[in-house]
Amino acid sequence: MSAPPLTHHEILALAGPLAARGCHVDLAASDRHARRLVLRPPAADGAGCAADGPTGESLVLECGERGRLRLLRTLEHGGRRAVLRAAGHDAAALLDLLRDVPPSQCFVAHPGAVVVRSYDVGGRGRDGRPLLDLFEGRVHADAGLVLILDVPPVRGVAANLWLEPRAGLRFTLPEDLLAVLGWNWARLVPRPGGWMSKLRMKGPRAHRSAKAEAALDRAASHLAAVLAASPSAFDDRHRPARWGVFVRRGIPTLTALSLVGSVALFAHFVKQAPTGLWVTLYHAPTLLLALGFMAQELPRFEIPPWPRPLRAPGWAAPSAH
């Protein structure tokens, strides 16, 4: 059964402490039946923002049953949006908590790219600062490509990555564009409207948030540098890493071949093999299998594509649609 609409008494009880902090309820934009209040924030000065220009702000208070509240603060800068979320029972305390997060935490400028971070704010630490848990990050490359990182709440589950071109552009990207960054980065898989990938996120949730921030900064610098140069420059600069990706993707197939080869070699060396060779033959399949499961993607039995030189004159072209 759905919750009843907000009563005028409930709205007045919530609006009082918020109005004392300069935030007034916009009744025309609010939805009493959905128990959703839109707040008019005080004029924002954009202080502390990492990039030039003003920062817009909007506030939405979602009112659940039994006094459970969730406040969403959306910061807008240069057409890009970051969201801060907090839940609790005291609307004024939630407002104070979210407004203590500076815009510079959400918008980070890099040469050739801007990183936008959205957080769940889970209270305050011992030093009184808000506890931030990144749930989504975006890298807006000046060249017209957007990377979206979705951090799952479950420990041990890889984060999802999407790459989307800006409207009106069409990109031709190699599968190992991000995988050259290291073991935790997976290949690009074409999808309608862009590409998807994975990023392994290890450790407890608090540590994963910091690692996700570092991954976004690294991806921003990487994409900006790659897209500012020619495709052939990417191949020249990352050739050893591209071969590493080729070997990494071939681990599942090498595992299967080693299992078959080990069986054949056992019969041949059963009476004449030295102990060291026996140990190597016996454990090689297990080692390759373990490496396969440590890889970011699920094991795929394939012959990986050869990391051929990239001959295209550029990365982007006008879209036909």
C-alpha cells in the first residue's frame, strides 16, 4: 500500500527548520502525493569550485514513512551535474551535512577533461567532516567523449563503465583503450550508443570510494592525452601495454591448451622427467586458471585480436544521425 500524501501539517513541520537556514519549500514544484518537496536554496556563490563559472544548486526532500527522509542536493556547473545524497530523520541536519560538502569535491578540472563526482553522504567522521561514498563518477573529455563509472554497493563486485560520444560525434575506439591502464581495467565492448567495460574494485567500501576517485582521475588524464593525439600515437605510446592486454585476454585459452598439453606430456615424460619439470607441468594449469579468475572479465575462450597499429587519421568524425 502506498504512503499517504503529505499533509499541510507535515509540510509546515519540515519547512520551519529549513526556512531558518534560508531554504523555502516551493509548493508549486513539489508533489504532495509522491511525498516529494522541492526546496529553493539560498543564492549560491560557487565558492571553491574547481573550474570557472557559477555553480547552480537544487534541493529535493523525499519523505518516506515513519519520518524517514532523504535529501538530494544537485550541483550544476558548466552543464554538468553532481548529486549528493543523505538519509536520516532530521531534515535540517541533512541540509547542514550536504552543504558542508564543497563544490570542489564534486568538480575536478584536468587538462582536457573534467571529472564530476556524485556521493552518498553517510554522516560525519571524528573530525566533523562529512563521510563521502562515491556512487557515480563521470569524466567529460573536451574531445567529446564521456566516461561513466557506476560503483556498486556490494563488496567484491566490479564497477560498470560506459563510454558515450557527445551528440553529433562518432568515435572509432580500440578495444584496449582503457585496458592498457592495468590489470583492473577491462576491454571495451560495443553497445548501442557507445561502449561498456568493467573496473575491478577491491577492498572495503570506504577504500573503494578512494580508489574510484583515483581511477577517475587516471582515466581523465589518459583519455585527454589519447584523444589529443592521433590513433597511431596511442599505438606507439602504449605498445607494450597493448601486448600485455593481448596476453591477458589469452589466459583462459592458454589454460585449456595447457591442460590438454599436460595430459599428453605426462605420458611421454612419465619415466624420464626430472622432479622440477614434473612440478612445473603439474602446477602450470592451476596457475593459469588462477590468473584467469583474477582477470577483470569472466574467462572467455578466444583468440584475442592482434594489437594492430591504428591507421585512422583521427578518433572522431561527425555522426550521420
